[in-house]
Amino acid sequence: MTEAPRQLTLEEWDRRYEQLDQAGLIQPRYGGRLSRHLHDGDYRLAKLRYDNSPAALRLWNFLLTEEDRLREARECGKRVVGTMKDLGTVPVIAYSFSNLVAFYPDGAWWIPCVMELSAGLLEIADSLGIDESFCPVRAMLGAFVTRCHFPVPDLLVCSAGAVCDDFSAIAQRLEDLGHRILWWEVPHRPVPEPNEVSVLLPGGLPAPERQVDLVKSELLRVKEALEALAGTSLDETALHAGIKKANEIRRCLAELRRLVYTAQCCPMPALEMLIAEMLAIHYCSDRDECLRVLEALLSEVRRRIASGVGVLGADAARVFWVNPVADLRAMNLLEACGGRICGTEYLFTHALDAIPQDRPPMEALAATALADPMAGSSRQRAERICRDIGEFGAEAVVVSRIPGASHCALEGWTIQEVVRSKMDIPILEIEVPPVADAAGPGLRTRLEALVETVKRRRRT
Ligand code: SF4
């Protein structure tokens, strides 16, 4: 049942669901009404606005059933790997084994938002000495203590080195609580010296070859631990197949981003796109279904573009967004203020860029891990942001600070400095807490002012 694209409340989605169901909508096993997730305590869902397509319904249901999927995987005899911090590389190795499933406990980041602080995870983190001077990822500690949000993994793997202080401290606290962690190092990525042998990383930045070799040796240790857990060895052919599959997902997502962020009329809202981008990190615990979910979104977007329709007015201000938001509602707010997303940098561009398939697999994965925007300087990160702003034709930038995040204290300033030196577009820096209702009026005023500035500049 095709309907003109628009955004719906949760209540409106229930009515739409009824119509789609009666019209014979075919759904995956995890399908159903979105409102049923309220019974899990996901109260924020009642305050969000959703795209009205069956593809978006499938995306949300896929996201909101991940805990069930992890438990089922364990019941079916699979071993569960908790990968932490590297965002996108270790899962490629883990999913190359047929009996491993990997997820990011870091995803607990969003539980305070989705459950509107009702789960008490931040209070538990407080009681463990990890207070609000840390970023919302501290909710992960509470999730390990309550054991209510994901199964405790059979193996925990965490990247260290060139990562934020917040995560290092929180993961060390987790280890103090008795959860053994396999640490592996991603060193800082320096600019190669003039005569140094260098390697071009996915995303286009160079790195000294010695750094890639170091990360490769670290990843080999991770691979050995995964082999021990899986009870089987992983040969190059299987790993290569895992990379190929990861690239299928990355290519599908790249096309989705290109189409949505460059279309004249926005064909898919910011919130659904944020979730779609996040899927690339660990496939929401089902790699094959992840690809099907993204392909469904891509078909919907292609259909809308071909029909010249979208969810927002064609005059929406084209905004490039930096950093993920702790409160998902902020993405709806941007659109309510007259903006749309045209380009993002959510701290995991290395999980979006294709993994090289013409190099030995472990070397290719090492290059991918080293391309992490956090492994290099804020200036390098800002240069990539400038390149992507140009590619997607954004007219303004929002740098969204994460409360307590150590990297957010100064990086916004560097990003603004670099963007201003290279392009003539307005930049706004805001901070979005996990439940931003109290900050809402202030955020609205500032986003409206940014949108007005963009529209005034179009007239001059
Ligand atoms: S400080 Fe930033 S990079 Fe570190 S865990 Fe928090 S959001 Fe992620």
C-alpha cells in the first residue's frame, strides 16, 4: 500500500501498520507494530517521528529486536563476542566464522535516551565512580551490572591506544568488575615522514607502513582468540569472503547515503539514515538480514527519487552533521526547524569506506582500523569533513558535542577553524544530552537561526 512519503507519530504508525497488514504486508520474523517496543521500556519511541515506509518499519524492528537475536544466537549454540571501541573492524573477522556473532556493548550509549533514563544505568555507573564527567557510553557499565540489555559476551575484545580517554577508563573499570578483556592496540596515526614508506588507507589518508604492520600483528592476536572461541581456524579464503560481504553492505550504504544526501527533495529522514549508518558497524547482529534491510531502504529511496517525492520540502536547509547525537530526537528536531541532513561524520567513517580487496585480508583490515577518524588528528578529521561537505553539497555544518566526551572539549574548535578556512558556510556547535527535552527550546532556537541563515544566504 503505497502512501505519499511523510513522517508519522508512533500512534499514526499503528494505524498505518493496520492498513499495511490488512493489505498483506510480508514481514520478517521480527516484524510487528512499532508500539510494542514501548512494553520493553523504550519510552522515547513515543516522542519520535518516523518515516512511513514499510522499509523504515523493517529497519526499526530490526534495530529494536537485537537483544532477542543475540539471545537466540546463543541458544542455537553460537558464541557471543563483545567487540568494543574499534567500531567496524573486529566484527568483519568475527562474522567470517559461521558460529560467532559479534555486537558492540558500546551501543548501551543510547539506552538512557531510548528508555528515557528509566533503566538507572547512569546511576549504576555513578556508583562505580564513573560519573557525568564521562560520556554517555558509561551506561555500558550499568548494562553489564544489570545483565538486562544484552547477554554477557563469551569474549570481550577492546581496542586501546588512540581511543578516547572516556572509553579506556570505562573499559578498565569493567575489567575491574571481573570481565576479562582482550586488549589490542590501534596506535596514533601520524602523517608519514617525507622518506618513510607509507600506505594509502581507505578514505584516502596515508599512514606509515610500520603502523599498518603493527595493527596487523595486533589483529592477528584477536583472530587467534576468535579461533580459540570458535573452535576452528579461519583461513584467508573465509576472511576474504567476510570482507567481500562487509563491502556489499558498505557499498549499499554508500549508495543510500549518496542518493539521500544529494537528492533535490529529501527521500529519507535523518533518523532512519542515522540508524542505517549504524548498521554498518556490526550488522545489528545479523549480517545477511542487515543487507536485506538496507536494500529495502535503497529501493524505497530510488522509488521516491524517481517519482520526485520526499519527506521534506525541497527548500530544506542542507546540513552536514558531525558526531552522533545522544538524544535521537535531535534528528527530528533539525527537520522540524526546516533543515535536512546532507552528509554526516558520526565518528565511524572507517566503517563506511570499502575495505581494500586487493591486499592480503589482515593487512586490509589493519588499514581499515587505522583509518578510524579518532586515530588521527582533529585536523585530518576536519579535512575529510570538508571533502564530504563538498561532495554532498551541504550549506551549513552542525557540530554536535557529546556531554562529557573528552574529545569534544576542543575538537569542535579545530573542525570549525578548518571548515571556515576552506569553505564559506555557517557552522553551529551545540550539545545534545541523552534526553534533551529541557534543552529543546534552546536547541530549537539555534537550529532555526542556522536554517534562516542558510535561506537568507540563498537570496543574496
Ligand atoms: S567519548 Fe566519544 S568516542 Fe569516546 S565513547 Fe564517548 S562518544 Fe565514543
